[in-house]
Amino acid sequence: MTYGKMLREQIAAPGTTPLIGVHDMYSASIAAAHYDGMFVSGFGFAASYYGLPDIGFIAWPDMVAFVQRLRGAFPRHHLLVDIDDGYVDPEVACHVVKALERIGASGVILEDQKRPRRCGHADGKQVLPLEEYLAKLEQVLATRQDLVVVARTDATDEEDILRRAKALAATDADVVLVDGIRSVEWIRRVRDVVGDKPLLFNQIAGGKSPRLSLTELAETGVNVAIYSTPCLFAAHEAMDAALAELKRADGRLPQVDADRGIGVQASTRLLERNLAHRRPEPAGAGV
């Protein structure tokens, strides 16, 4: 079974499938112990790899290389990849989709923003003419073999949101995402216009969308939920607190609790699990 087919079947199952945003191999190592699906967040990758905001700095070879490392370490996890606008050009978008499918990505998200792009929960977003985006999307759909394709709109005008969501649902895209959606009422309105097409909801701490549980999302008809930045923001908070405490302690490291604390032994155990993931599976097993 292919990675795309596995993710597609998971999306079709009852309930809302969670995909956890990861920004580097260490965050992925932690997320993999809790969830069976990951989201390669553009916000997180831009922050981690470049130290820059998510406004279009990502170079596609860097993203492809990261996904390749992820797939090597986590051969049985779903990997949904944010490819922004396909890196501007439709031909580049198709090239990236081929590369990602070849290395084992499960799916991609392709958005309709124009440059300079913004995080989906930021102000000032602008979108391509719908016909231009649909042409790019159709090229990507014709290129993929079994990769899951999520069609995303960043429209902010209410009439345009519904118009675009309906148009995206009419394509062969597997899933529709309206990013930055602001209320449960609007989730339901989008759900109505996309019909039977699976719907994805993006949650980001401090973003424009409501904070909802998986149970609540399932009740509104959401099939997939991506959590873009829980690992990134938790790491930010924990590192800031740890370094502030180190400064207060005049450089003396804290005592590590052998059972619960994170020190060299606990970190090494985490990373050793990734070695086990790379070992060949028994004959007849695998994707």
C-alpha cells in the first residue's frame, strides 16, 4: 500500500485525523511517540531552518531534503507537507510533487496565495485569481500518482471564501482547506459548500481560528486537523525558561530527575528509537 493510499484511507475513517506539526528531526522524534501522523509546517520549517518568518523564504530543495530525512527515520508515519504556493511556478510545483512522492511523502498542501505570501493566520494575505490557481492545481493533480493533494484557499472575503471552496471541491483534489477560518459557524458553512469532499482545519496557537477538540471538529464535519506549531512554541517556551533559570543559577545546570527529567540518557533513548525505525521489516511487511 502506498503512503498516499494509507493517508487517504485514514482521512476517510470516522472521526477527525490529527497531524502534528514538526519543524526538525528532534521535534519529529517526540511527536512520533504520541501520534501516527505529522504535518511538515512551513511556519515551523522557516523558523527552524532559516530563523525567519513564514513569508516565502523557503527553498524547495531544503524542504524536500527535510522530508527525505523524516521518511528515513519514520517509515510508518503519515507525512503531509506544506509546499506553500508550489514555489511560484506551476512547473516547479509539479517537479517538487514528483520529488516528494518519490521519497515517500503522504500528501501536500497547495495554496492560492500570491507573493509576498503570509502565514495563513496573518493579516494582509492576497490570493491569486481563481482561474490561475486552478490551472496550477490541475497540473499538480495530473502529475501526482497517488499523493494526497490538499487544495487550500487563503481568501478572506466571505463571498470569495465560499466561491473558492466550492470550486476547489469540484476538482480532483482529495481535501479542501480554508485557512484562517474564524468560527464554528464558518466551518459549517464551508462544510456545506464542499459537499462530500473531505475538509481540513488548521489550528495554530494564537491564530485566528477557534480552539476546538477533535470531538468538536468531528461534529462539525472536519476530517483532518493539522496542528502547525505545538512543538515549535513549546520548545520556544521551554528553552527560554531553561536559559533564564541557568542565568539565575550563575551557570549551574539543574539536577536531572532520573525518572522524569530530560538529560543525556533520556535524550539518547529517544534518538535510539529512530535507529530501530530504520531497521528492515520482516518479509511481507511494509507499505
